[in-house]
Amino acid sequence: MGFYARHILPALLDRAMSSKPIRYQRRKVVPRAEGRVLEIGFGAGHNLPFYDASKVTQLWALEPSAEMRARSTERLKEQSFPVEFLDLPGEQIPLADRSVDTILITYTLCTISDVAAALQQMRRVLKPEGVMLFCEHGKAPDASAYRWQQRLEPMWRRIGGGCHLTRAVPELIEAGGFHIADMETMYLPGTPHFAGFNYWGTARPR
């Protein structure tokens, strides 16, 4: 891991994930988490202020980047429920089968190298009656924006820690063994179209 990945990228991601449009999206999704929660791509803990502490009994925070985990220290001080870090990538979830009530994934599917394997792991650990809450950016619906996504993605991946612009979020979730129960989409206001198309909703295991 080079200097950029250790020192510059974490700061850029922390700032980007704190933007007002993204905070507004988190507010829509995160409070619905309950029970034993697995958050995929915990990052610097940007979702922590939006959990309903009265509904969460345990949070497993999966985040392979030590630099991002370190940035969550101040936010963790405010939490009343137990938080346990899992420092492995999404393709390797060290939890028992059917042990999780809620999986929360926000702005993370874009960076996971093997999305199919990660979603299979999520499907494995989620209880049959459990729910996945997701809020992700991805493939734009109109041709012009999508062409820009295709042009910019190689460079974007290099500067954004492997972030893909063109991933078709609903198709990936469905292919991973989930059924999307409800979903909304829109371009986030104040963000460029090539990076601002969002999908959010709930999915259940099939």
C-alpha cells in the first residue's frame, strides 16, 4: 500500500462521505437497521449518528482499512450499543451462518473487488427473515451520463480506491441471492451525474 492509499485517500473518502447529499441519504436508510447488524464497508463511521440505538443490540463493523477505522474513533465515543470491528474484506465475513438480523451497505458495492462473492457471504450470514438495507451509487439510466461513466471509470478507480461508476446495483443484488422488496432511485442534487445516480431500498434473502 503506497503513500496515497495510506494518507491521502482516507482523507478524501472521509470528506466525500460527509457531504450533505450523502448524509441525507443515510438518514433515509440507516435508522431502519435493527437487532444484530452487520455494516459492510464501515469506513470512518459516517452511518453511526443515524442508527436508532433503541433498536440495535450489536453492530459488526466490517472495514479492512486500518486508516479508515482509525478515523471513526470520535464518532464511536457517542454510541450506546456495542461495536465490534471485523478487519477483513467483504468477501470474507467471519460470522456464523444466519447470525445477522440486518445487513447495512452504503456506498460500498462500488469498491468491492469480487462483488458476487461478497454478496454470497452476506446471503450466508443473514437470517432467513433478515433484511439488507442498501444505499449505493451506480450505473446511470440515461445514455449520456452512462457514456461519461464509462469514459471516466478507469481514472476514477485509480483515484477513488477502486470505485466503479458503472455497476448495476439492482442486478448485482438480485444475482447475489436477494430479492429487492422496495427501491427508489434519483440523481443526488449537487453531485455530478456521472457519480451521482443513487439506488436505495431493502432486499431480502431468497
